[in-house]
Amino acid sequence: MSDKLYEIISKVMNVPASSLVDTMGPENIESWTSFNGYVLLHELETGFDVKFSIDEVMDVKTITDIKRHLKNKGITFD
């Protein structure tokens, strides 16, 4: 599932999936603007068939945070 997550982030942020690591987020992905953050939220909710709360969305600072919230919703990663 990490591959799927990275592919979604890669597509939305227009960066190579191979360049992504779990510690990255809006602070070090230049294209991670507030608008792209909303697009990413939509793509994650659609791609993983989940819904995020406002608190979860506001808590995301890195890809690790996204993984944690997805795991809390029953999505498993390798």
C-alpha cells in the first residue's frame, strides 16, 4: 500500500514517487500548497475509500502522519 500512497502523492504533487520518503511533507515538497493539499485529501479519500476528520487533516505534517491516519482506518502498509 505504500506504493499506492506514494503514487497518489506523486500524481498530485507532480514529483517522482521514487523521490518520496515518509519524513517529507509540505515543508519540503515545494508543490504541496494548500490547494494541492485539498486535492491530495480528495485523492486519498477516494483511493483508499476513507474519510478524514478535520482534526486528522490538520494533524498531517508528513507522509508518516498520513500513513498513521490511514492505519487507524484499517489500511495496512508493508
